[in-house]
Amino acid sequence: MSDFQVNPRVKSEPSGALFGRVLVAFVLFAGGLVLLGTGASGGNPTLDPYLFVAGILAVGLSFGLPMIGAHERG
């Protein structure tokens, strides 16, 4: 047989920090969707492309934010 062993987690993350990160990610995601919709509506032709790009960046950051430090947690 093999001697396969899984390394135990050294330290779990505090639940307050986890909740805060999830909350910030959700706000960024929802705000990014609002920015995308506002930028795509065509109300202000000079500002709309910037709002649309800001929405894309906010949604992308909302998916990347929970992954910060994942290599240390796993």
C-alpha cells in the first residue's frame, strides 16, 4: 500500500475576515452589474464607455478577491 497523507491545515481563517471578504465581493459584483447596465444604456455618450469598463473591472475583481491568499489557506 501507499503511505499517502494529507497535511492538516495550519490555521483556519477567522470567520469575520471571511465574511468581510464575501460581503465586499458581493458589493463589487452588484455594483459592477449596475455600472455595466448604466454604461450600456446609452444615456451619456462621453461617460458610458468608462462606466462599462469600470463595470467589467469591478465584476472581475469581485471574482478575484476571494482568491487572494488562497495558496496559503489550502
